[in-house]
Amino acid sequence: MTDPQHARQHGPVRLYGPRFQQDPAALYAEIRNTYGPVAPVLLDGDVPAWFVCGYREVHQVTSDSQLFARDTRRWNMWEQVPADWPLLPYVAHNPSVMFTEGAEHQRRAGAIGDALGAFDQFELAQYSERVADTLIDAFAGRGEADLMAQYALRIPLNVIAQMFGMPETETPELVRDIAESLDTGPGAADAYLRVQKTMGKLLAAKRAMPGPDIPSYLLEHDANLTDDEIVQDLLVVTAAAQQPTANWIGNTIRLMLTDERFALTLAGGRESVGQALNEVLWHDTPTQNFIGRFATRDTQLAGMRIRTGDLLVLGLAAANADPKVRLESPDSVGNHAHMSFGHGEHGCPYPAPEVAEVMARTTVEVLLDRLPDLALAVPSDALEWHPSVWMRGLASLPVRFTPTYVPAGLG
């Protein structure tokens, strides 16, 4: 079967550049209206891929790991990808759980899920609250702050470091290295190597003296993970927790500061925080798109001919906005059927979404409790978003509030 006529007429859409950066949601809607739930797109550098933007189609792709597999070495475009391609870090294969398949993936992902599940969520909430209070103490007396740089972006890494059982004296250095390793700057590769070395030293210390932490649990898990596997998977857990959770926090604060439905919550209530968190996952989900899946044989998807080795980009935000799913379930309040954490065996392993929610909910609540008259310091339409095809997050979130005195020794 040939591709639909409209696909040949219009050609692929660039999933990058100013038009995408200005209003990705509008572009997703236009893509769906023009091509349907599966569309030909070009990634940065005009690298071809398929964009899966229909809710049912994303569900289908993520549910069938035999036909749509995860190992990026299956990609049929490797010979055409330049060595300096900016998206290479997202598709370059490494021996982490991210790119495993079948029984090997179940072994590795199962161990991660068990380790996260063994961590007490009440204790996690206490960690998150302590981190939040410490960060707020640093700017509470100034009456203004950038809640991305000074708050949201610092929370996940600090909490994860404590879940890893890192000594508090080593946490700041690890946080800096992880943040740099997740960036696209020239120091990212060296920072990544430093993090690997730090994780190796941490594992050696936990092997000699185990504790109530994730590395110790993985070392004792009956999956019999090697040290190299644990190091790689700890890095995956860290990366998966950092930017998505930070943006979930930031996007939720922005929503609550710009939507009048949450005015009462800002005045001291907490009942709407969960609603705001869930609404963000539907309408401003931190992970917009995800690379991806690779066809293991020639097939068809929504009338499009997919070749063996073709790359499919999962349009998570576009799927959440699919009019078909909106007709079936128009109210996002209390509805957790969004695709924001993926789906299937390569979705976020249970209980990772719950761990992220504990961090996000606790730190948003602490912020509202501590600074109840919080307000944007700029017009809402002046807020700028990071120009990322993958993540939906603010470049900054400037706010103002009544300065709060923090006694010496407590800040």
C-alpha cells in the first residue's frame, strides 16, 4: 500500500526551528489535520522520521515491543547521520536499561522498579520537604526569585542524591556534574565521566557498608546486576528524574500563578495542587516527544508505510491533545490516562511516576505554604520556553513575594 496522497503532496514537516519553538501545540494540531495520526517529519539537520501523534497509535506502538523495538542500533539512517548531529546523545546506543529489549529489559527494569518501590514514600516526602525548605531559605528574604534556576531545577537532583545515600558533603559536586552531563555544552562528556566515576566509588562504598538506599538495594537484588550495569542504570534514573520532574514542578507553578482557578490554593490551601499537577501532564507535559521506537519489519501504521529500521518519534504531548481522546474523556481532572510517562514495557517503570509525583507535589505545597502571596514578576506572555523538541519547560520563572525573615543558622 502506498502512502496517502496528502503525505506526498505536502512533504515532511520540520520538527524544529522557530515555528516549532513558538507554538508546538499549534504545529502538532496542524500536523494531525494534514496527515492524520502518523506523519513524516524531519528532525534537526533534516533527518527523516515518523511522528506518531494519535493517542491510539502511540498506545499501539508502545504496546507492541516486538514490532516497534527500542534498540537504536536498528535504525536504518545511521550512515546518513553526521558525527556532530546535535540529537546524537538521544539515539547513540549505550549499555543502559534504556536500550535493552525482551528478557534483559525485564531483568534490568524490574530491579529499578523494585529499588524505587523499596524506598519509603513518607521518607521521600520528608527529604523533598527538607530540600524545598533549604532552597526557599536561600531566597526568602529577598522578595524575588527565579523559581526555575533557584528552585525547580535544583530539587530532583538533591532528592535523588539522598535516595542514593550520598554523603551530604559530596552532594553539591554530584549535583553540578549531573546537571552539566545532561546539558549539551562542551563539558557534558567530561561531566558524564566524572559522574560515572563517582557512582563507581559510591557502589564500592555501599558494597563495603550497605545502607537503606537505592545502590545498596541494586547490589543485593536477585537480578545479579554487574557494577557496570548498576552505574549505567543509576545514571538513567537520575536523568529521567531530573529534567522531567523539574519541568513538572515549574510548569505546575506557572499554571497556578496564571490560572484564576487556583487563586484560593495560592492563599493557603492545598486541595488544588494535585489537580494542577495532573492538568500539566495533559496540557503542558514535561516530556513532549520521545525517541523512540524502530520498526523491526515493514509494516503499516494509520495507513502509512513504515520500513524496517524506520524511526518513530512518540508524540506524547500531541497524543494527549488528540481530539478523539478528548471526546472520549473531556475532563482531565482525576483522569490519569495521559501518555506523559509513556506506556508499555518501556514506559516509566512503576513506581517511578509516583516517586516523581511525591517530589513535585511536596515541593509545590511547601512553596505555597512558605510564600502564600507568590506572583509572577513579568506578564505571563513574556515567559520563555526552552527550544527543545523533547522537553517542555520554562527558561526562567521570575516571581515576587513578601520577603520572609529566616533566622541565622536556619537558612
